[in-house]
Amino acid sequence: MNLDIRRIWPSAQATVGALYVDEESDCYSLEPGSEGKGPIPAGTYDVKLLPSAHFQESEDPWVKRYASQMPHLQNVPGRTHIMIHWGDDPEDTEGCVLVGNRRMSDFMIGDSRNAFAALYIKITNAFAHGELVSISISDNGRADEVWPNS
């Protein structure tokens, strides 16, 4: 399975893009903006399902459902524990990729738990069928190729 993030709306607060699954538009992505760590370096990364110590500490049953098998990007230069997870704004990420079904602004997305749950099923199904999962991140997204709620 190939995940593909095409960054479209970079800002100081966050970098919002479109996430595709095997070339089909799926949801929006949000990464840190140019302030602080900045977005993940463009490139292609393997994805593995690994436990998240951070999310395993949560008391939220919904979060606990996913905490032991979170999608982690492997070998991101200068970073560790980079995951794909839910969240709506820059305060919800310390460097990870957030996903959401709606673009709320140039630095916010929405409906993130539903977007993550749907993407998670696709990722776990790919692994269950013996597929490798990778994610490509690029800065060449175009707003005119994004689905309607942009």
C-alpha cells in the first residue's frame, strides 16, 4: 500500500496537505509548520505498526483501542517516534502527521478521529494481506486537485 501526502497549504503554524491511498484521495494531512520543528523532510518512508507509549498512557477508551499498534514512519532524518494519528491543529502534534476529513483553515483540519479510524482499517488490512506500507511526502500538491471541501 502506498500512502502519499501532497503538501498544499504551508504556513508558519502548520502544513496542510492531501493524503492519498494508492492514488485515491482519502483525507487531509497536517504537519508542523515552519515555526519549530517544521514539517517532516520530503521523501519516502516505510510504515510499521508499533506501540505508542504516549497514547498507551491515555485513559480514553477510543485512544487505547489503537495505542498498541500505531502507524509509525521509519527512519525520518533527525526525528523519532513519528506517527500518523488524529488531531485537528498544530498543538496536537509534536512532529507527527495528523489526518482529518475536513480542511478548516490553512492550519487546521477537522473530523480527525473518523479520518484516522478509516485510514487505520486500510493500513491494518494491507498488513494483514502481507503488503508493505510506505508513505511518500512531497511539496508538489496543488489545491485544484483536491476534493470539494478545500
